[in-house]
Amino acid sequence: MKLYTIDAGNFKLDGGAMFGVVPKSFWNKWNPADENNLCSWKMRCLLIEQGKQLILIDTGMGDKQDAKWQSYYYRHGEGDLIGSLQKLGFSPNDVTDVVLSHLHFDHCGGAVTWNSSRTAYQTTFPNAKYWTHSGHLDWALQPNGREKATFFKENILPIQEAGQLYCIDQTPPLLPNIEFLLADGHTEKMIMPKITYQNHTVLFIADTIPSHAHVPVPYVMGYDIRPLQTMQEKQTLLEKIAANNWLVYFDHDPTYDCATVLATEKGFKIAQAGLLSDWGL
């Protein structure tokens, strides 16, 4: 097995929205806001090469939305989903499985693209099985008012129409050494893949803990539909992470791929943060 960080680019979100009720004087030192109170965030995906399988976790926001919509999120940086794959010697045709942690646009938008004539949508990875959870799929296709602006049918329906969309709870995927944990605080039935590799356990924790600055339990995003549940989920997960020395893989941290966590009398703190390569991965 080999693990690769995939950089799908950066975008900007309001710092207050990303940290909820936490004062700006606290979070601004970790991810300084610009003059519009916007912070830069990474869209970080994870690629797993295992035997004949090439498994991609999340796909970033893609580039099929129009320029006006893109301008709302200040897409920037050199990261690119397909370019990152190609730098590693892979093509979209090589990907066998795409695990979508959830169907918010910044995690699944790259799963679908325009065809060559820009007249219709097609799946970005034509040979892949795309994986979600049936409960989350229903949630995304009938969105509540709070999440309606982040669930786009053009990111979902073309996968269904191509016959490539599967649900982990209905057709369990044969992905060795990968276990799927679930969380309901950020959104309904979000998938958090836990990968066992050599002597390491890597948890793609998705938006339960989007960056190293969100490790303290009360640091919960304003986007979460059930913030108190997020706190409970974080507490339970962080106890396991700290006790077992798991690596937490961050989807939105602007600097670090992953980190280990230490339990202290004052709460959970980062023990070491860095790149996958820092742990020989």
C-alpha cells in the first residue's frame, strides 16, 4: 500500500463561519484572515494505491461551475485534482474507487466534469465505483435549508445516471485495510475512512476536524448542522486517536497533511503536525 496527498487547490471561507463561536482573537493566529475576514483553506484529498486498486478519497470542488460562482470562493493556489494525479503517474482512468466523505461541493465537485464539447456532464473517473452512504445520499438529494447552498444535483445525479454510484451500507466495498467510521454532527452520515498501513493508522477525519486549529473540542464550525453532536464525536474520536497514536489526516488545513494528538489536563493538543512523508508514508 502507498498513500499520496492530492492537492485539489485552495479556496476561501469566512473565518468566523469556520470557527463558530470561537473568538477571532483565538483562531486568527493559526489562520490569519484577510481584509474581508476570509481565510485560505486547502482542498486536500487522499490517494491510496493498493494492489490493482487506486482509491481516491474526496475530489475537491472541481471547475465546472461558472466564473461568477467560482469568484465567491476565491479559488487560488497551484493545486489541481487531475494535475496532482498526473504528477504521480496516474490518469483518471486508473482510479478504481472514489470515496466521497460527504456531498458538499468542496468535497465532491471534482467527481463530475464537463464532456469535451461542454454540452453535458460526465463522471471524471469513468472506471471507478463512487461510494457514499445511503442516508447521506437521501439527505443531499432533499437538502434542508441550511445545507441547500452546498448540495448540487449536478455533482450527484450524473454519477447515478452513469451507474457508478454505490452505498457503503448497501453494497459493502472490498477495500482491504479500510474501515468506514460515520459522523452526524457536520452533516448526516459523513464517512471518515480509517486506513491501516504497516504500523500506522491514518484517519481521514473529514470535516469533523478540518484543520489542526480545530483539534480543541469546542472549536466547531458554524456550518455544522448539529454542533453539540460534533463536540461529542470529536471527544470520542480524539480519545481513541491520542490513546492509539493514530494519524489524523486534515482535508482543509492550509499547511499540514496530518498530525498526532496528545491528551492533556487542559484538553487535546497537537503533538506533531507535518506531511505524510514525515511519518514515512
